[in-house]
Amino acid sequence: MAGATHGVLAFCVVLLWTGAQAFTVRCPNGFVGHENSCYKFVKMTTSWMEAKVLCETMDSHLVEIDSPIEEQFIMQRVYFIEPGLQETSLWIGASDLMNENEWVWMHSKKRLGYRNWNLNRAEAMAEGHGRCLAMQTQPFFAWTEVGCDEPLSFICEHEMSY
């Protein structure tokens, strides 16, 4: 009977361990996990296109923010864990480079669903507005249009597949 008890106990331990592994996000080195993605906060400043290419070399893409929960994670990370990024804007993965005033996440090719535009600026300003999207961190967290050649820090996102 003792052998059967040990067998059942071992089965339960393996089952628990396997179940726990299913909910653990394993991120590439230097990335931090949240829900089904991993994020890398890069302090180096580059143009939007250079940031896009650098993320791609790390098997990731410029972050595509799909929800207020995802943005809250990023905001908390910037304010409390990545102090060097608190005073800057950060490139995120949307632009209207393909069609003027049609903002699209460039990796997924989806139109923006969730949005957090800076309400002090028009969403799509007149001629000459910025064509790439950045997340400002000061004086408050919001998205803003920026000229794509501006040197900004950026956030890469690596989506996990199970």
C-alpha cells in the first residue's frame, strides 16, 4: 500500500509541476514577462525605424499596446523599475506611414483598437504632423505623434507561443 501512495503522490507532484509550467512565461534574456508577452525596455535612443529593426534583431517588435492593463504594466515598469526612462518618450509600434492619418500597428498590421492619445493634441494633426507613435511619460502617460527621426528610447515586445 505504501508503494501505491508514493506513486499517487509522485503523479500529483508531476501534475502540479506541469500545470505550473503552463502558466510561467519564459522570456529571452533581458526581457521581462507579463501575460503572454515579454518586454525589453531599451534606454538607447534611435529613430523609430532603427528601433523597429533593433527589436526585430532580438526576435521581437516594437510594442503594440492592446489594452489598459498592458499599458498599466508598462507604466509601472517605467516609473518604478526603469528610472532612466521616466523623463523621456518611448517609441511604440504604430505609425501612419502607409496611409496618412490611418494609424496601424506595423507588426500585426491591425488598426489601433485601444488608444491613449494625449488629449492636449489632436489625434491626427494637419500636414506635417508626426508619422510615428511614441508614449510620453511626462507630465502624464499618453500617446503622441512624433517625427520618425527623433531619437527616443523604445520598448520591444516578444510574444510567447504555447
